[in-house]
Amino acid sequence: GAVVSQHPSRVICKSGTSVKIECRSLDFQATTMFWYRQFPKQSLMLMATSNEGSKATYEQGVEKDKFLINHASLTLSTLTVTSAHPEDSSFYICSASEELGRLAKNIQYFGAGTRLSVL
Amino acid sequence: KNEVEQSPQNLTAQEGEFITINCSYSVGISALHWLQQHPGGGIVSLFMLSSGKKKHGRLIATINIQEKHSSLHITASHPRDSAVYICAVPNSGGGADGLTFGKGTHLIIQP
């Protein structure tokens, strides 16, 4: 089945540094990728929708200048947490949508997630 | 925007028991996801279904589109089934939208 690779799986960084998380679709073209965030003991929440070749669409309350999303190709989207602070410590997960045709349902495949700890 | 309710929030059962987790949503959808999240956070997609019933090993998922309700069943439960089970539906009902997630059901299967 389709696979989404997310890297790194875990990152620890100092406050003020930037962290880049990659999400790759390995055997399909993903026109749309999604980035989610999960704080401890809370639901996963959609942060932004990333479309190849265009600007990402951010959910209300998500700072687009802090969470930079780049979807430069049909198989890669990156999320960069700029000037990370301890409150950005969270579990970040991406999913990629495989377009099956105009009338078919898009299937989403999930990366394994990245646990970010900002010291 | 879709709203998702899952029940129960926590469930502890003995090995071998039949497990049922329920999910209700507010807006008609194209498909519903059942996900399994392990303690480290990693997520595994169990099912995506839009009608009827799907089975994979000891896992069974059903959905009733008219009632906007889905259930996940685990037969002959085992301690390795212990995880958080999450249902997710498209935000606005369509197929190319981001997902709204339930709060999850924390399942513990005791030996």
C-alpha cells in the first residue's frame, strides 16, 4: 500500500532554533498534504493544507510565519518551525492525499509523526 | 465544520473480550478513517470506509451513513491491541479536505 515517510521521528532543539520536518510520499503523487499537531492528551488538530506549487492554507490560529510550509514537488512537503519555543513542543504528523480521480474518494496516508521537544 | 464524538474515552478489558468503539459525526462525509496511535505517538491507518463494513484480521469497522455513525470492533482482544483508537472525518464532508479527529479511545487490554 501507499507509504508516507516522515523525518525526523524525534528532534530535540534549543529555544530559538529552527526545525525542518519532511513528509514524503514514497510510491504515489500527493497533490495535497496535510500537517497536524497534537499536544499532550489532546486530539490531533489540522494546522495547514499544503498544495503542490501553491501557498499553504493555514487553519485559524496557526501562525504562517512561524510554521513555514513548502510543497515544492508532488512527493515532498516540508514544515519548518521557525524560532522554536518550548510551547511549540508537540507531536507533528503529516498526511498525504492520493488523488484517485475526479469522482473517486481521495485517500489519506499518514506519516509516523515527529515528536518535537524544545528546550 | 464537522464535529466528531467518540465513546468510550477509556476502556479496560480482559484479554479475549470483544471490544466496540463508537464514533458519531455531524456532517455527511465521503469517508471515515479509523486510526491507531501507539504510546510513542506513531499513527497507523486501520481503515478508511465510506459504506458498509470492512474487516482486517481481528478488526472490523462498520459505518452507517444515514445515522452518521461508525463502530470499530476488535474480536479476541489481545494486550498488543492496547493503544489509542481515533476516528477521523473530513472537515467539511468532502474527500480532499483536512480531517477532524475524535478525542480518541484509550484501550487497555489486560492479560
